Amino acid sequence: MKKRQERRDASPNKPSGNKKPSFKKPGAPFKPRMKKAPVDDGTIRLNKYISNAGICSRREADELIKSGLAEVNGTVITEMGYKVQPGDVVKFDGNVISAEKNVYILLNKPKGFITTTKDEKDRKTVMDLIANATTARVFPVGRLDRATTGLLLFTNDGYLAKKLTHPSHSVRKIYHVVLDKKLTHADLDEIKKGIRLIPEGVAEVDNISFIEGKPKNEVGIEIHIGWNRVVRRIFEKLGYKVESLDRVSFGGLTKKNIKRGDWRKLDEKEVAFLKML
């Protein structure tokens, strides 16, 4: 009995001497140690900044930074973990980028609206049509003249906007054209060969054809160049007047389920597709 009692006295659950026990009393609430929250000084890591701009993932951004594609305030940055300060001007591959969340809006533009962010004459602009779409500062990608209807993309992603409008990327646009008279087969062939316009040069058309089931004054034309009023000028050069011009496709996007004057936001798959063009 004595030995058994000694074993009980030596139990590890009982502290010996002045050493404090390392456990809580039964039933006592557990109080975890609270870590101090990091101080938000407004800085952001450069790789995250590039990722937030919608260019690539953070991991990919690290590799691109190493290759010297990122600049902050005019200085090339190759250092990992570099932090961007509030007010810094960040460029990627020569283009200014923003860490603001990117927004992509597709509008089915009606007639009578000017493709601009502001108009000194206080005329209706396309910005009026998407006023409730976002609080981000978006801008139209490319232009549609006042009388032209159809697809118009808006975004705050300057990197993608430049890519979609640069002729080297050959982003396809398809238009439905209604002429004041029937288009002859001879003129159709001339347009296929290319029409010389001043001052740019020969306007190359990717495809042009009559629309099945429609009169011969209605044609579909596919083009990738972005010259000012290029479609109208092609037909005017041959003596036709364009009565109606509607952009039905832009970079593979279509007007499906978008009524005239309405808009919708692109989904992730559509954005990814545009970035792959």
C-alpha cells in the first residue's frame, strides 16, 4: 500500500516544488495567443500587383519580373518581394497597368451614341448606356461611329485593350452591312482583292459574302484592321452608300442574348479566351 501511495504522489499531474503547472484547470476557457494583425501601409508586392492587373498568376509574375518586364517609376525591377508604394507608376512590358480589379463589359450599342468617355457638346455617349454597370473607370475598346450599331467592349484593363486593338494581333470583327443598292459580283471580288484607301493603303478584307436568304444589298464582311470608318469607306469607294452597319461579332464574342442598348459582363472563360487571342 505504501508503494502504491508513493506512485500516486509522484504522478505527473501534480507539480513538484515551486514549478508552476503547464496545464489549465479543468473547465477553464482556452485563450489562444492572438497574433498581431499586419499593419496595412498601403503597399503591395509587385507580383500581386501584376496578378491583380489580370496579366497572369503571382507565380508567373515572379518569372516575368526576373526577366525584366516590370518597371516602377521608370526603373526596371527584378527583385523578388519588391513592394509597390501608393502613387507609384507601374509598367509591364512597356504599358502602364493598374492593380484595380479588372472589369469587362459587352454592350450592344444603338444608333445615336458617340464612342467616347466625354463629349464637349454634351451629346449622348456610350458611357451613358453603361452608367450603372460598374463603379470602375472603364473605357471603350476601339470605336464605333455614331450611326454604327453592335458590339462594343469596355474595360479598365489597358494591357488587354491595347492587345485587342493592335493590328498585329489580327482580332476579327464581323459586320452586317446594308447598302443602298445591290452589290455586284464584280465589286464583291474587288473588295476581296483589297480596296486602296487614302492615306492608309490597301484595306485587306478577311472575308466577304452575301447573306443567305437576304437581298443582294446585304452582305457580311469580316475584317481585322481598325482604320477609321474603314467598312463604310470601302463601299463608298465603289459608289455605294452604307444605310446600316452593325457589328455582330468582336474577337469571337457575339450579341447573343443582348438586346440593343443592353450590356452584360463577360465571364471568366470569355476573358481568358480574349487574352489568348
